[in-house]
Amino acid sequence: MTAASSATGHLRVTQVRSSIGTKPKHRGTLRALGLRGVGRSRVLPDSADVRGMIARVPHLVEVAPATADEAAGQRQVQDSARAAHRAAEGKAQA
């Protein structure tokens, strides 16, 4: 990570246009960014990999800086959803 990217830390990436009618590679890039539909947002680390993916689909997404609190909040939501899924999976197998 460079000094410039560690200063901002995270990016809020929001899908603003539909992937219908786009190239399969563009749809795959949106999925890799974690975007599943118009209006969905993700807080992602500001890294060269993420910047490269955003550069492939700039016409479909909007990018803004995100705070560390937003990143922590999203991580907490993901962790609780993952725990709920694991609990449900355990009940289904038992």
C-alpha cells in the first residue's frame, strides 16, 4: 500500500447503472466488487486491485471516499450475517 492510499484508507463504491446489456467481463467485475444491483454500495479498501476493477467499469459505478467508521460498520454487518448463516446451516444439518 502506498502512502497516498493509506491516507484515505477506504472507498465507497455505489452501482449507479444496471449491468443488463453489458459485457460479461463488466458483470463479473461488478460481482467481484460485491455489487449486486443498482443503488447497492460497498466500502472497499483503497488498493491498486480495487482501483483497477473500478477503472474497468467507471460508467456503471460512482466512487467516493469512505470513513473508517463506515468500513467498520460494514464489516460488523458482514460478520453478523455470516454468523447467522452458519447457525442456520448448523440447524439444517442437525
